[in-house]
Amino acid sequence: DITSAIISFIYAVMDNASEVTIFTLSGFNGIVNYRFLLFAVTFVCYCVIVQVNVTLIVAIIVDKSLHEPMFIFLCNLCINSLYGTAAFYPKFLIDILSTSHVISYAGCLVQSLVVNSSACADFSFLALMAYDRYVAICRPLVYHSVMNPQRMCLLVFAAWILPLGQMLTTIISTSTLRLCGSHISRIYCVNYVIRRLECTPSITTVIFPAFIITFYFCHFLFIIYSYFYIMRTCLTCKEERIKFLQTCLPHLMSCIIVTMCLLFDLLHIRISTERLPDSAQNFIAMQFLLFPPLINPLIYGLKLTKVRNRIERFLYYCIKWIKHYFFRLLSVRHKEV
């Protein structure tokens, strides 16, 4: 499959580039004393993340009335949350209970690829959702011609393939570097931290991160620009203000959460945080993989009326089926007695 091919390619390049084969994740040094409590809390959080995102995805897929561009983008946003967190939480849970906190070179690069591409894809889908709301509110007469199924599929494909392609190029470039260290001062791998271990800093160490940050900062500016025009349009009419609060406010809140989490993570990487306790550094490092995947589905599930109604019906039928199955099981056992 694709993952195996990527790992094989990374191993082939790695053998020719660096003698480092295993990284030590030194971020776990400060959590030994309370690892069982942290394991329980993290496990519950991951289960909730999977539950809320899967519920929203299933609700959108099952209900044909939700097969609209805005909800399709939202569905892909939730899929991206599952994609990104799957690269972090299972390994993190294993490492919490383990006495050896190591990861292979290839595994580190793959984890970095998935986590970084997921972060970039978040901005891509938020930009698409902002564009969708801009066309729907500011240019409603041409909405169906602009956001037709063919264009929607093309935009979704681009939102997935561009971050993945950019990160894959960056990871391949990273895998060719000769490293002079094997200690990563985090609880998981990211590309910027791996590049800090390069023996001789090269121009690519600056160019690739700068290009990607600039590219997705333009996404952020586009989102702000779109919502500026949306708010300017909505201020002229009471009905439009209500429409903005119902459909655009969740997107704006989600964008703020993702941006703030990524900003803290970038500051954590770029600025020396040695004075902070290890627990604070670990929290800053993982907050992007905790808050957006957990809060975004809750925001959309509670704020968007169509999604909320569908989830309520979905949960009602699930509870009804469980009750029916439970009482049927009790009646069978009663007859046997």
C-alpha cells in the first residue's frame, strides 16, 4: 500500500544519508510519576475525539439533506481530525506505559508527515468553508453554479493532495539530511524538530518551513478577508445577521481555535522554552492534537441546526435499538429460566 511504499522509500534514502536509526523522545521524562493517570485521561480524550468525529461523519453521510458543499467540507474536516490524531494517540498511549520512549527514524518521519499534513489540511478545509459561506451569503444567485458537484470534488481533492504533497516533499528532503543527534525534546515527531538535528544547517532548512508557513498564512488571510465581506453584508439585514450567527459563527470559532493552537505550537518550536516545566511544554506540544479535533465537532454539532437535528435522530434510533435488543435479551433469558 501507499504507507508501506513511503516507509520503504524513506528507509532507502535514510541508509544513504544518516547513521541515526532511532530517536529518543525526551519529552516523556517529566511524566513518569503520574503516567497511569495521564494514560487514563488521554485514553478517554481519544475515545471522545473518535466518538464525536465519527458521529458527525456518519450523520452527514447518512442524511441526504446534508449532502451540500458546506457539510461535505465539514465531513472532510472531521475525517482529517481522525487522520491526524491516529498518528499521535496510539503511539503516545503505548509510550506512556513503556519504560523506553523511542521511535524509529522511518516511523518518526511518517508520524511527522501525517501530523504536519493534517495541520495544513485543517487550514485548507477551513478556507474552503469560508469561501463556501462567502459565495452563499454575498453571491447567492450564482451559488449553485459556482459550488457545483464537480468543482466541489475538485476543491476537496486539492485540499487533501496539496498538504500531503508539500509535506511529502519536505519529509523526503529531511530524510536526505545527515543528523548529529538522536534526542527529540518532544513527545512526538515533527519535521522542524528533526531538522534541528542537522549537522550542517542548509538553506533548505529555512526555505521549506518558510514557504509552507507563508502559504498557509495566506489561507488565514483569505479566511479573514472572506468573513470581513460576509459580516459587512450581514450587518445590513436582520435576517442575514441571524443566518451569519447560525452558519458562519461555528466556522469562525473553529478557525480561531485552529489558528491559536498552531500559533502556540510554532512559538513553542521557534522560541526557547527551557524555563517552562516539562508538563507545560508537553501540553503546548499536544494541544493542537487535542482541542481542534475535540471542540470542532461539538461546535458544529451544537450550532448547525441541520446537523444537530440529524444527530439527535441518529442517537434516538441508536438508543431505541439498544433498548429493544436489551429487553429482547431479557425476555429470552426469562423464558430459559
